[in-house]
Amino acid sequence: MKLTRILRTSGMSFTTLASLGALMVSFSAWVPRASAFSEQNGQVHITKLCPQYTGKAGDHCTIATSDVSVIPPGTTVYYDQALGVPAGNLDSNIMLYVGTGNWAVGRCTVDFATGLGLCTLSDGVGPLAGLTARMNVRVDFATGITYWDGTYSFDPLPIR
């Protein structure tokens, strides 16, 4: 259908139609940023399960629950270093792998005598670009659940 026919049947002028179109484009560009902004920083609470973790370099765990949508359940946490260096501790680079082109890097240090530690995330790619986080770690040896609780933020505002 030609533009002139649309204008004639709708009763709109070309200027009105163009203004309406510009408003729709600017609003659609703003909506994703507004919804993304609500998750730019806040509290993070994650539980992690490690049924196959043996303490070797390259082992992994799986995120069971997360209240941050860009780190969904099923995300894999890979550990670069082996458990026990220094003795009784885990001190390892980590990679949170959500999928191809969607991952973050950081570091975890845990004292296995107490089950307490710290994990930090320093950046990522894809939806995790610009992510930083600082999470206290608590390993519940009775249940096998590891808890990560802390804060996160995205800086600069990633384009999604």
C-alpha cells in the first residue's frame, strides 16, 4: 500500500506520521535500557552445587539458584587452579560460563577449614560485559551447597 493512500485513509499528515514514527523509534530504543537499568546493580544471592568437583584444576560446579537474571541456574563455574595451594585452601581464577559469547571472569579464595571465603567477578563479555561483583562464600559441608552472597554492578552500561 502506498504512503499517500495510508495518509489519505488515516487522515494524518506526513508530518504527523513522521513525528509518530520518530516517537515510536525513540521509545523502543529507551525501553530495553530502562528495563536493563533496573538490574545494573544490587544484591546477589547464588547457590552452587559441586557434585563432580574433585579439587583438580579445570573442575567445575553448577549454579543452582540465582537472583540475577544474567547469571541463570545452570551456569557453569570453572576453576583454573587445584584445591590445596596454599594447603587447605582454594585460591583460583574462575570463569562463569553461561554460553558462547556470554561469560565472566573472576577469582575465588576459600578456606576449607572454615568453609568461608570470597569470590569476585571483574568483567565479562556479552550480557555479562562490565560486570563486577564481590560475594562472601559459605560452604555448607553437610548439604554440599555453596552460598555466594554480596553485591554486583555493571559499569559501563553494557549494550544488550
